Amino acid sequence: MQWVIGGILVASIAWVMFEVVRWWRARRRNQPKGTANAAASDVPGETPALFALDLAVKTLERRCEALQRDLEEHARREQEILERLNRLEASASASTSATGPVEPLAASPEYVEPMVLARRGLDAPAIAARCGITLGEAELLVAMARGEGRSEP
């Protein structure tokens, strides 16, 4: 988003510069030959075209300033979000390192891997074949894994 606003700001400034150069060239072409210094002392806005150009430049300057303010506001918000994300990541890593890894079944280490597989959604025959437990044990673990997601009143 920052790049888009910055690009718009640069494009607006380039357009203003283009219009000023175009106005300056048109003014030089329309001057009589002996009045080059007299035209330099003219006050902008004397003719409708000059007034319109001056108005366009001022409008674009205001737009550029508004875009700059928006860009600064977005940069400030982005910084706040990054700081919040860093705090959340730090607190998450601190809580994970403080409690250590959570074992699915701390009472029986031989069923840790089958329980993890059951929670991931493997069926009982696949768990039994992979972990070397009986089909009845695997079915029990699958039923327990399904029941963990439900809350009883």
C-alpha cells in the first residue's frame, strides 16, 4: 500500500512539473520578440489560462500533501502492527518454552504416536499397522481423539 501511495505521489509531482514546463514553453512562444523581460515580471493569474494553471498546481500540491499524510499514517500503522506481531511472537515462544512440549497421552509413552495419528484423522487399521498396536487399541485411540473435540455439558 505504501508503494502505491508513493507511486501516486511521484506521478502527481511529475505531472505538475510537466504542466509547468508546458506552460512556460507556451508562454515563451506567445510573447512578442522584444518583450522577454517584461513577461518575467507578469503576475501569475492575469489571464484565465494562467489562473487555471496556477489553480491546478495548487490543487495538485494539496493532493500531494494529503497523500504524504496518508503515507505517513499508513507507515505508522504498519509499524504498530509489526510491533504487536513481534510481541505476540515473543509471548508465544516464551509460553511454549516455559511449558515444554505437550504430550497427547503423558501416562503411556507407547501411545503418544498413535494418538497423534488419530488426532490427525488416520483410521484405526492404518494406525495399528504403522505403530504395531492391536486394532482394538487403535479403535479406542481413534474414539478418544474424536471425543476430545466435543465438550460435554
